[in-house]
Amino acid sequence: MTRTRARRALAVAVPPLLALGAATPAAAHGAPTDPVSRVVACSPEGGSAAGSAACRAAVAANGTPFLAWDNLRIANVNGQDRRIVPDGQLCSGGLPAYRGLDLPRSDWPSTRLRPGSGLTLRYVSTIPHTGTFRLYLTRRGYDPIRPLTWSDLPERPFAEVRDPALTDGAYRIRATLPTDRTGRHVLYTVWQNSSTPDTYYSCSDVEFVTKEKDLPVQDRAEETAKAAVPAPDPGPSAPLLAGGAAAVLLLIGGAAVAVRLGRR
């Protein structure tokens, strides 16, 4: 799938995703759309990504389509993720309804990123909740064709954001990526609610590239723009990570959703 085709596919797909959630409030919560999570990419509304070999295999293994893309949650975990969610079942949260997401493959729809760059994770949600987002990235040497286990993830998240605002149907979590990753990895997002007893889990497949030519066109333009502008005086030291309100760009007046979805 090309970058352009992926953008068009999800530009069309995200509004139906939001509409689907609004139509089923009992199962309407959220999942990452950028970097795209497996459950969103492989849902019936995932556009071209849903037709990928990995997604077809996931649906076959699952035995049913991923209709409830926003409802991958477990109640009463209370921060005991590593005790409750079994090794090899991190992407499904150990839930049988999502077991196809745990397939160890190297061809999941992925998002291209640059090591050490800024990341803005967009997490679509149809019902606002308070809580803490924790972002983990698989360790160096991660092998995508082996089942994902807790030992593949560091003990501490590289980003943790509490109570970001839900704006225009999405949370936006800002962080700085580690500098020492190359190739394929999994961005693992844990959203522990404080307004409900639920914790949500998601796997977003990413591919780290170091050459500018390997980045999607939009990201190459952003890198060029950054290089052309002198860096401001940073002033006093500030926290590395910050949470903030954000939005997935909705399809309004012909505007497309911008998602960084790429494949090998």
C-alpha cells in the first residue's frame, strides 16, 4: 500500500468509525488511528489496510470481523497489566474476541517513523474518560515473527500522559521517540481509565527509518521546514513530554484525515 492510498483510505474510514461508535454507545470508547493500531487497520472500516495479508489472516484467526474496534478493554486491572494480560496475547489483551491481533508477523500495516523524532499519537474516542496513557516501545532486537511478550517491553513507558482533553473526537498524546530503534517495532499503548474501571490495550506497528528519502512525503517536508528555521532559545529546562488536547482531523469540507500509514 502506498502512502497516498493509505491516507485516502483512512480519510474515508475514520468518519464511519466515529459514526459506528456513536451508534453503539455501550461499546464506544477508543483506539489509536495514528500510528494506526491493528484493530483499527483490520476493522471493516480500515479501508485498504483491512485487505492486507496480515489483516486477512487476523480476521481468519479471529473467526469474526473486528467490529468493536474501540472496545478492547479489561475491567479492574488496576495497573496490574503484566499480571492480568498473558504473554503472547498483549495485542488482544487476552480477550478471545481479538485473538487474531496476536499473530506474530512482519507484514502488519505499519507507520514509518524517525528515531528520536517527535510523535503525536492520535487516539480516537467516542466517549470521553479521564485516565492515564502509557506508551511503550519494544526493545532493541525485537523480532516481529515471535509472539509479543512483556519481556519485549521496557519496565517503564517512554511517555506517560494523564487526563488529556478529548477534542473533536480524539486525544493527542505528544512524546519524543527513543533514538536507538531501527526496523520494525510495536508501539504498545495502555490507557488506564480513572473515570471507569477499564483499561484499554492496543498495538500499533511502526517502522523506524533513518534516511529522509524513506520517510513519507509529508514528513520529509516537515523535516526540511524544521531544518530551515533557527531553533529558539530553550530557556529553562522543561519536561520532555507533555500531554495536550488534540483532534483527529475529520473529513469536513473535503479535508482528509492525515495518518502516517506505511508498509514495507
